[in-house]
Amino acid sequence: MRYLALIGFLALAACGQPAPEAGDGPQPRITGGGVIDYGSYQTVRAEAGDTVASLAQRHGLSPSAIGSYNGLAPTHRMTEGDELVVPPQG
């Protein structure tokens, strides 16, 4: 009987806690310029109709640099929501 009470107590105690998910940790933040900062790298997210060049220009980046860093031509048409990694500055 004690074991059932302990199990019931533990089950109730866990009800208010969200289950941990894979990849829990620091969440990305969006900087003022729309760059997504993941901590160790940054990305920019495509909008509908973007090409690598239009996405780069909107964020003040070099189309050829961001394209070559991601293995894409500046004329490559992006899909809304795609993210390109910003080349490291330095």
C-alpha cells in the first residue's frame, strides 16, 4: 500500500513539469537585423520569393560570400523559411 501511495505522489509531482525535449538548451535569439543567433553560428531566414542574393542584400551581406559558404549560387531561389548560415566574420 505504501508503494502505491509513493507512486501516486510521484506521478502527481511530475504533472506540473513539462517533459524535457531533445535539444533543450539555449534558445536562438533574433537580433535587431533579423539575424538568428544560435550562439556558435548565425543564420538568416528566407522569405517568399527570395534568392540567395536578395536575402543577402536585405541583411547587408555579400551575395557571393553567403552563397559560396552555403554551396549555392547567388541566383538560387530559396524556399520560405530556409535558413542560410552567415559566414564567420574575421
